[in-house]
Amino acid sequence: MESNINSPFAEQQGAFGTQTSGDTSGFGGVVKSAPTFGSSSRPFGSYFDDIADNLERAYSEFRDGIEKIVVDRGELTIQVKADHLLEIAQILRDQLRFEYCLGVNGVHYPEDVNRELHAVYPLLSMTNNQRVRLEVCVSDSNPHIPSLVSIYPGNNWHERETYDMFGIIFDGHPALMRILMPDDWQGHPQRKDYPLGGIPVEYKGATTPPPSDRRSYR
């Protein structure tokens, strides 16, 4: 599943920001600038300061494991290093009462050198009626993130889908394999550099061309 977090890099062209294949959306001429997000400054507001303070008290390696904390559009995102993800998620579940993880969303930012693949985990505290997101960034060349299935078992199929669509490898997953595409499929279809070509399909004697060949929007 692809997150709808805006890319923090440069300007985007077209509906999806892709430059490597045809745009069949009808919005190929759209150009928009994206904001650049750094760490937010205190106070964060709402209950966000309490979450950050409680996590820092509970996790002795907080300053080593947290890359930045961003508050944007009324949402709190904690960007963590991959090798600290399990410990932080365990604390959020057991001590801060974030009992429910809504899965994991993959995002591909080709311009974010050595951090091209992002995994975003929305967490919900039903006890405290609070929400927070964890975000982990890894490179195309080493796309490994620890699996959270041991902490949030419901992430099983979500991690499989993110692996299938983006190529993020969730170490420790009990059965990491494709869930949407055939096992022998080449590539990961929701990456920005994946060709928007399609496969010729025969239907009632007719041949359907790939989407990028059907019509021009320019």
C-alpha cells in the first residue's frame, strides 16, 4: 500500500512524479513544489509532547534511535533507524499503549539518495485515543527492515504486500513472499522507476496495447 505522505524532495511533475514512462492520468502537465520537512521544534502541541517525552524516558537509546520527529497537518511522525525499530515498537505497544498497528505503507523516493525506500507504520492507541506514525528509511541497495509481525501479528500480509510492491525485505517475517504478483514476477510495480507499460492482453480476438500506447494527453 502506498502512503500519501507528500514527497519532501524537489518539485513533482504529473500526477505521480514519474519521469521514466508515459503518464496516462491526464495530469501530465501538472507541476507542483513539495515542502521540505526537517525536525519539528518543541512544543509539538496536542498530546504529541507527551508521546515524545514518555518514549524518551522509556527508551535509553532514544537519541541514537530517533532520526527526527515531524509534526505536519496535525499528525506526528517519528522517524526511527531500522536497527532500533523493534525496541521502539515494543515500548510503544507495551508501555505507551499503542495496541494496534494499521499495517505498513511503502513509499519510493528515488531522489532521497541512500534512503530511497520508506516504510510507514500508523499506530493507534485505543486506550488513550491517540495516533502516531513510525517511519523507517532504507536504501535500494540494502532494503532490509526488521519485521514487526512478532509485535503486531496483523502486519503479516501488509509486510508481504509492501515487499511485493516496493521490494522492502522484512527480516524475520515468517513467510515473506509475493502476495499480489506471481512468484516469478520481475520488479516491484509501485516503485517510481517501474515502467508504466502494462502487458498486451488478448480479448475476444482483439489486442489491448499497454496503457502508455493507448492515447496521448500532451
